[in-house]
Amino acid sequence: MIHVSPYRRIVYSSRPVGDDVRADHQAILATSRRNNGMDGISGLLWIGEGQYRQLIEGPADSIAEAFERIARDPRHTDIAILDDRMIDAPAFGEWAMAGLPGDRPSDAEARLRLLLRNSEDEIRRFFPVT
Ligand SMILES: Cc1cc2nc3c(=O)[nH]c(=O)nc-3n(C[C@H](O)[C@H](O)[C@H](O)COP(=O)(O)O)c2cc1C
């Protein structure tokens, strides 16, 4: 019998810490692309000024493991879970980042808008998009 893991979605906010946040973003991007693809995790990481907001969704086991790693990462602090629920199906096809190293804040906002253009209010409400 095939076991199909249920899906889970976590949204959290946190704050970057460290003296080379830009290098951290580059490293987080590379690691996340590699891991999330393998783990079947999709969603997005928005990097605002002095804040992170991330949505990760995928097989419940993968999400539990990924969030455990993320939560003890010293590159951010003040992690606050905004939403944590089981879902029927993922809303995003892949994992993406809004606010790449070198981006201006306005670029990050534009990309965030693009990534959320087809999302329900249920998801949009966690991000600064209008
Ligand atoms: C704000 C933030 C978001 C992160 N997002 C992810 C993520 O989506 N997936 C992931 O695997 N690691 C993410 N990380 C990195 C993890 O904390 C951890 O460093 C990484 O998963 C370890 O993977 P490795 O053992 O393959 O190097 C994030 C870190 C931070 C600070």
C-alpha cells in the first residue's frame, strides 16, 4: 500500500541577525533551492527591510524537518509562527525568494506581488501586498 503523506503549511516571521546579511541571503538561497527541491517543499521567502517572512508547504514530514532546521538557524531571531495548518494541496509550484542579494526593496516588493498574483487572500494576508 502506498503511503501518501498529508500536506502541511507554515508561515512565520523573523529578523535577520549577523554582520553580512547579504552573504547570508546568498547562502540561504543556494541551500533552500537544493533542499526544498529534494524535499518536495514549495512556497516563498520574502526579505523585507529588517525582516523575513516565509511560507513553506509540502509533505508534513519534510516540513517538520525543514522548520526544525530553520528555527535553530543563528542567522535569524524572533521567529514567530503566524500560521501552521494541514492543507489539501500545495498552493505554489516551486520555492522562490523575493528579495535577492543586491535587490532594492522595491524590487523585492515587485517580485512578491508577482509570486502572490494568483494566491488567495488566505495566503496574501501574511505578506505586505495590496
Ligand atoms: C530566513 C531563513 C530561511 C530559510 N529557509 C530555508 C528553506 O526554505 N529550506 C531549507 O532547507 N533551509 C532553509 N534555511 C536554512 C536552514 O536554516 C539550514 O541552514 C539548512 O536547511 C541546512 O541545510 P544543509 O544541512 O543542507 O546545509 C533558511 C534559513 C533562514 C535564516
